Amino acid sequence: MSKDIRIKKGLNINLIGAAEKTTSKAVLSNVYALNLEDFHGITPKLLVKQGAEIKAGEPLFYNKNKEEMLFVSPVSGELVEIVRGARRRILTLKILADKSQEYVSHQPLDIEQSDVDAIKGLLLKSGLWPFIKQRPYDIIANPDVTPKAIFVSGYTTAPLAADSDYVLNGKEAELQAAVNALGKLTPGEIHVSIGKSNNSPLAGLNGVTLHNVSGPHPAGLVGTQINRIDPINKGETAWTITPQDLVIIGELLLTGKFNAERTIALTGSVVKAPKYYTTKIGAEISTFLYAAGVKEDKFRLINGDVLTGAKTHPEGYLGFYNNTVTAIPEGDDYEFFGWNKPIFNKISSTRALTFSWMQPKKKYDLTTNTNGEHRAFVVTGQYEQVFPMDIYPLQLLKACMVKDLDEMEQLGLYEVAPEDFSLTEFICISKQPHQQIIREGLDLLHQEIG
């Protein structure tokens, strides 16, 4: 039996360049890379040296603070480069892939007969544990902590994000195997959210509590759903995992092989033929970007969606958690008296000078231009109009900026992640970096309170 969740506050950002629901196989990448910035809060300790020959699924490094937590290679080949930054901090590991792939083989689990330790042990040694993240702090889950519940969001509302229902089609067996295993790791429920009145592959899963979600963005964010279903209080932990990562976990449980394959959506108004591509974690973005073609020379390439993704370039690599790559025009031009005339080609949450509210379904070709510069917070009440959580967003942001730990706790920082503030950042008149502020606040809270 499903439970309905209806979100009223929010804002849909309709952009030109949604991916057509056809899938092609991307050109095989010569080099694959793991960017260690994807694993926030992890201190890596290398297990292999540059020049080593490795198999797909073979450990490359482990977490210094949790040595049994391994991070593995998505492909077999040679570790050709270890990119380091200040103080020899490891930034990126690059693997030159073999033409013929070899995999580390694990013993498939009989999930029904396996206990919690056996399931955790396999996920840790196979390198799949990093797919499981936790609230609070929005970091890789601590395997020593038992979560009160696990949350999976199969409802996508972010601009141009990959459609979960489409990419999961035909993966029901892997999804069910992953759910059966994860269900043993929590005494609570596995909450799965899907779009209302659709035929999602997630809708037929057994052993889950299904929620039909409707409403504008950020209704599809797992943080919004947690807030409505079972809010996190101090001392509590909840785990989150994306549907495509469930598929990877399920395949390992069934076959004993770590398959780093992903179906990604290449989107954006700059792309000539936006569509879906099958590739692998860490693949070169150029292997599918140029196959689709680009219309302009000057554009911003984003590893992820336009609200939460990171700026990259065609020679960059697909992020560990990403299933969307977006290309939109670079906003390096400015309109003369642009603030003092009616605006018809931009979206806004206000009715001041803009007319997007008159055409809610119109699609826009937006650039990266911020249409203003950084300034002090202006109290307008806008954030509350698009922020559906039972939290005061402006007050929480200010508490993080002044590093007031008591205020952070009382205002609900345990519940949120940076992505939950991506929409308030988008509409912010003051051009404040909301996601960065929340990330720094979470890191401080984790450091001081743990």
C-alpha cells in the first residue's frame, strides 16, 4: 500500500534540452578516473602504486578512519597517474583501461541465509559501501551505526535530470536483491518514493514502504521526502541511496561482480541531440559529448544537474554519483539596463519585472549568468516560498555563517544536505552560496559533535 506525499512549495525550472528517451552505448573510454572530492570527508590511504596492474573491482585505497571501507577501480587496467594537490593530498586516480576487462570475483550471497555481518562485509570489501550515504552530515554511511530507516527517491524533479523510471527499466531483479539485503541492515523501513500515477519499476518491489510523491522541485530530493516521512532528530541516523546504485549493489549480490555501468542523461540546450548513454563510472565525458554534438563553442559543462552539479570540461570524467551531464550556454554577457525593463526570457519566483509566472510550462534557454553580484543577505521571504521543509532556511544559513552550533542544531541542520538549498540558492537575490554555507556548517557540526 502506498502513501501519498504532496509538496506545494517549490519551483519547477523548465529548461530546453531534455534527453530523448533513447539510449546509445558510449564510445569506450581510454582512461577512467576516480575524483576523491566525490567522497567528502574521506582520508584516503593508497593500496596500490602508480604503474600497478589492477582488475575491475580491485581496491585502490581505503578510508583511514575506517580501514575496512574500500574504494575500488571501475575498470581493469594500469594505474597511470596519481594526481596530487597541496601537501601531496590525493585528488584523482587515473586508470588506463584494458581492451579486455577482468573482474574481481566475489562469492554471491544467499540473502535469505545471510546475516547482517555477512552483508556488510561483502559491501565493504567489494567497494560498494560508498554508494550508501547517511543523514546527518551527508557523508558516506558509518557501517558501525544502525540506521532507523533507509530512503530511496525514484522521483526526479531537478532540471533536466535523468528519468529514474526510464533508466531502471528491466532492472527489477537487481533492485529487489538490493532491497532484500539492505532490509536486513535496519530495524526500520525502506522508504521508496516514486512519481504519482506512473508505472515505475520501483513500484513492484517487495519489502518496502511505497510513497507516491507529487509537486514541484524539490519534491524529488530525498531530503524533502525524509522531512515529510520520518524527520531526523539529534542522535538518529538515516541512510540514503540512489536507484541506479541499488542496481549496482543488486548485481553484485546476484553475480559476485562489481559492474560500474551507468545510464546517464546528456542534456542541455547546447547539445544537438540530447539523449541517454550507457557508460561507466569515471569515464571521459568526451566519449559521449561529441557523439551527440554541441551547437556552440562557448558553453558550461556541468557534471550533474544545473543546480547541484560541478563545473567540468569535455576532458573531465563522470562523477562517482552522477547520472546526468548538462551543457548550457556560458553567461559571460550583460544586458544594458537589464534590471529596468520587462523580462520574458528568464524564470523567477517573483512577479517583479518578470512574466514567467504567466507561462508555468514554458521552457527556457538559461545561461550561467547570475544576473547580479554577491551582496549581504536581503530578507525578502522568498526562500520560504520554495523551501518545503519544516525548517527556517534563512535563519539556518545565518547560524552556519556565524558558526553557532546550538542554533544549527535547534534549526534542523541534522536533517539537511547542501542539495536541499540548491533551489534557494538559485532564487537568491543576494547571490549567496547557500550550498557551500550548508556544507561548511555540516562539516563543523560533524567535527565538533560527531
